[in-house]
Amino acid sequence: MIKAGLLLFMIAGTAQAAYCTGAALRFVESAPRDRFELRVGEIALRAVTVDLRGSAGRLIFDTVDGGTGVQVFQPLRDEGGTTGGTVADGAEVIKVLLSDGAAGTRAVFSIDVDDRLATSDLGQIRVTGGEMAGAEARFETVQGKVFRAVFDSTNSAVLCP
């Protein structure tokens, strides 16, 4: 029996993932709430962390009215499969626990994300893929091992363990 894995191929001297069985976290810009959609791969997960500090858009979580962000604000909310908590306004890092992070499951949570660029693609209230690029997702397994993946310009962070 052959187990699916990571197949790499070379493009201009850089290894590119053609197939990956790991977890993936996707950011979806939406109104009034932005969403993070998690797909758990073949490795069971306990938690996922979103770290915006390396993002091209200097992104933050906007959770209270009149705080650091612009206009619309939304606190962290479970949309299925997570157990969230309180996130400070202007925070750049959040950790979300999964209620069931078994292999093959999905989870969704929402929160408002704003950028802090003087001239952003769609204004500071909306985040584009180019602004999310460089942010990091950390996937914590039930055994406590942490895997890291960086968001790309398509708003996705894919884990290939």
C-alpha cells in the first residue's frame, strides 16, 4: 500500500509542492466578519495559531468599537469546530483551540482583520491576499508538536509535514 505524501518538483530551482496531505488554513475576507477556514490533514490537531506580525499589510485583529482598527469590528467567534476566547483589540497573534481536530475534520472561526497601511489595496477595512502574505499559521498536534506554514498571496497557509 502506498501512502499519499508530498511530491516536489522543481521550477526555476525552487521546490514546489504539487500535492500535500497536511493541514491548510485559509483566510476569507468577508463582511461583516472575516473567516479562517481550517482543513485538518492526516495529523490530528489540538490548536491553530494565526500570527499576523510578518504580514505585508501589517495586519491586526480589530475586536472592539473605537479601538485600533477601522470602522467595523468583530470579536473572535466559533463558526464550527473551535473553542475561542477573548482577543485583545489590536492583537497580532491568536491561538484557537479545536473542539475536534481529528484527521480529516474542518473548523471555522471568524474575527475582523484590518491592515495598517497608509495606502492599502482596498482600504484598511478590507484585506487582500497580498496583505495577508507573510503572516504565519502554526498547527499544534495533539502530541504538542508545532508545524509552521506561511500565508501566500492566495490567503492560504498549507502544511506539508
